[in-house]
Amino acid sequence: MMFLRYLAAVPLILLSYAAVPFGYLTLSSYLFQRSLPGRREEFDFAAEFAEKFTDLDGFWPVPVAVLLFVVLWWMTSAWTRLAWLPSVPVALVGIASPRSGEQAVLAVATPLLAWGLAWLAARIVSWPVTGDVRRSPVEVLVRLRGGGRLRVQSRRLLLDKLPPPRHATSPVGRVAIRFDRISHVEVGVVSSPAQWWFGNTSELTITPGPVLRVIGGGQEWLLPVDDTATTLRLVRERAAARAKAEPRPPLESSRWANAKVLWDLGRSQPLRPNLKKVRHGTHHLMLVLTALTAAMAGYAVFRMFSGSWSFVFGALIFGGVALGTALAWASTGAGLRLAEENPHSPLADDPDPRRTPVTGWSPQPVVLGQTSDL
């Protein structure tokens, strides 16, 4: 059951986001006290940790990270990145001005430990891929041979970590296909190396071996996946359970601006390889700012109702900023999602699944087994 998976994962997330940075501060205080000359009192780790934990002045990254985890509870790929928010600031202070070699080592180990705990939590929730995982919205990550990553999300398939687009002006470094637009999925084998182009002009080298072929939304993907049977089953069952049609805005809408740039690039040939990657996640900084200002607005509201009515101005200012950044994040994200899901015009037909996609391709029958409830 997914509930039991999350029951095991949430304590690891709390350790990663809260206990690790506060544990670092506690151990740092211990190392500092131990370095002082003269007689030293016995160090009370529990009391020091409780003091650090309750002193949140200027240490907003912890509640911000926890709040973002609640919002992104299904996006396992984000959990490890959120672990950096509380740990990296305190670690940088320790690295910049270490009092001893032990503290320097501790400062380096802190964000690594936080990342490892968050990674383990994501692994518990998403692997092994049993029936409850396949039918749930939780994100499952699948590595591709030769680079790239397939993210099986709640409503769509997303490809990221691809090579840089061949066109330097490509607005997105990722491509996606919604489950409700998938028309064909099959497993095959490629017997010789081949190059495959995606809609954002990224070019992936497909090494010989098993390949998952996905067609939908005007796109065709060849994904070099080692465990094709598991991935095929995951995609089919997730699509059957989670596919949901989403109306697209009219083509004259400004939200199509990034997608139309891709449509124009598709009509020309790239002149030379591009080494500059697309920074596709920068708009998520607005989501971090939203969580931070929303927390500040909530604190101002608390102080306002506890008798300090002067905090009403803080509640209005921070609340307004939080609302504005949230709307900007949603609008920017919607435009990028349209480009990722429609690198070709939505008026174009899907590629013909009877066509041989690359030289050396041959379809391969796959037996999924009889344990679909596992």
C-alpha cells in the first residue's frame, strides 16, 4: 500500500530537512566548546539540539522545504533538491570559516547526508514498481542508456537530462507526452547504434539493445531502457488509471509562444551542435519565493491576532507578494508545459507505428506475466 510506503518515507524526509541541519548546528557547538581552553562542563546534546530547533529566527529554509514537500508530495525527483535548502546554507557557513578540520568535514558531509536520506525516501515510495505504484500518481524515475531520464509522472511521461538541443534557441530542454494522448506503446530491439531526434531538437544516441517506443501527441520516442517489460507495464497501467484529458488553449493564446518557437525550428536544419543546456527549472524559484513569503504572511497573521495589529501591513504585503509570485509561477509553468507536450503543432498527425523508425529496429514481443496485482 502507498500509505505504508509514505509512512516509512516521511520520517526520513523530516530527518533530511530538519534533523540533519539542526544536528550539524548542535555538533558544531559541541566542537566549538571542546576547543575552548580550561575546564569544560559536560555537553548536553539533547538540550542544545532543542535550543537550536526552537530558535527559528532567520532560519526559514526548514519550514519552506517542508511546505514545498507537502506541495510536491508526488514528485520524488524534487525531494533531493529540496534537501539542499536547509542544509546548504549552514554548510556554507561552516566551510567558509571552519574552526577545525573536523567542522570542515562535518560541513561537507551535512548536505550529502541530507541528500542521501531524501533519495532513500524517494526510493522507498517508488521502488519496487508494484501494482499500487503503477496505479498511483507518484513519480517513478527510469534511467536511459547513454544519458537522459524518463519520469513517469501522474498525468504524463517526461524526458529530461537530455543532451543540449541542437538549436541554441530551443526554449525547452525537455519533452513530454500526456497519457491521454498516447496512441501506441511497444517494445523493440535496436541492433546497431542510431541517432534519435526529439521535438525540442535534442539528439540522443541509442545504443544496441532493448528499446521502448512511444507514439502520441504528434511525437515519437525511442527510449533505450534496459528493463523494458517493467517500464512498458508501468506506462500502460499508469495511462489506464491516470489518463485525464486537459483542454488546450486556443492557438492564438500567448501561452503557445514557446511552443511556436519549436514549430519554427522544426522547419530548419541545425548548423552545428549546441553545448549550452536549457535552464528549464528557473521558474521554480518563484515557487520557493511563494512558500517563503506565504510563511512570513502566516506569521504576521498569527502576530496580528495575538494582539500586535501593526503586523496587518506585513500580512498584506507578504500575502500580496505570495499571491503574485504564485500566479507568475503558474502562468510561466503552463507555457513551458505546453511547449514540452507540443514540440510539434497539435494539428499534426501522429507518426505511423508501422513505419521502421531506425535502421536495425525490430519489434519484440513481451510477456507481462500474470501478477498484475502486485
